[in-house]
Amino acid sequence: MQVRENLVHEEPMFTANAVPGPRDRPVACSEIRRLRRRREIFGVRFKRRDYFPAFQFRHGVPKPIVRRLLNHLRTVRREDDWLVLYWFVGANAWLNPNEAPSSVMDSNEEAVIEAAIHAHDRISD
């Protein structure tokens, strides 16, 4: 629980009614719900509120790479979206040098997609 709380407070996040959109107006909550249903964005639930990581938006619009990545990181339960968030913000051996996908997805899109393709690989010692 502490790790989740730290992430919610340290990682830039928006609530559903506070995603900044064009002309300094927030994106409508109904639009955020629609984008989430279509798996163009994801959010995590913490203390009965939904939080949406800021790295997946540009001027209130989902970055196209997010949808592609979410297709590879497919989860079944909403609770699993925490695993998706951990993947996005955690160091990743498929990236150089162990960068977090969220920090390089704008500058190294293909490498981040490759990392997502391998996100569910089984590894052994």
C-alpha cells in the first residue's frame, strides 16, 4: 500500500476531472471514461479515486503510443492496472540503461514497444 501511495504522490497524475485539455479547460470526465473503456489510456484506483498518469497525455489528448503499449500489456482486472503503472515507471532491461518506459516513450518509441512485447516473457535464472 505504501508503494502505491508513494507513486500517486510522486508521479505526476490527474484525477478524471482534472486532465488539462486545450485552451486551459479540463477534458470532460465522460471523455476520460470513454478513452479508458477503449484502452487508449489507463488509470489506477487509490483511496476510492481514479488517477491517470500524466505521461500518457499531450495537451489532454492520449499519446498514440499508449494505446499500442496497452495492447501488449493487456490486463483483465482493473486492479491489474497497477502492474501496468509499475511497468511504465520502473527500470526496464530492454531499454538503455535500464530506463523507465514512461521517460523514453516519446524519444525511443520502437524500443519501448519492443520492451512491451516482452513484458510477459518468462525468464529463468
